[in-house]
Amino acid sequence: MENKEIILNILHEIKNGNIPVHTDYNLNLDMWADLIEYMHDRTYIADVTIYWFGDDDTYNDERVHSVNLTKVRLTTFGERFLTEEMN
């Protein structure tokens, strides 16, 4: 599955009230966090929290501890993107 297809699937799941998890897409936690962060930065989704090991400046190799999507919501921009791409 390509990234765009994964993003569209995730947005669709969120729109339907489901909370997607990285194992649904055969991604490791670091890849999942990168993808969620990308979608958040593009303002497709909001209310996302990513927890990293070593969140202070003394650590150079930040690894993901967890991704919290319990409050995630689709933004208006994300909904528009989903609608345009699904047609």
C-alpha cells in the first residue's frame, strides 16, 4: 500500500469514528508516528499526541514511545482532501 492510499484509509477510518492503529497497515511505530505527524502538519487531522523517548535536547536519537489518537478528529481541510481524492 502506498503512503497516499494509507493516508486516505486513515482519514476514512477517522471520519467513520474509528481509531486506526499502526498494525492495521503493517507499519512499525516510528513509521506510524512519521505518517501521523505528516497528516497533522498538513492539517488533515487535529488533537494528536506523539510521545517520543528522549524528548529533551540531550538525546539525539528520538524514538517513538506511543501515538495517542484517542481524541483525533478530521479537520475541514482533511475532510475536503478525503472527498476530493475519493472521487
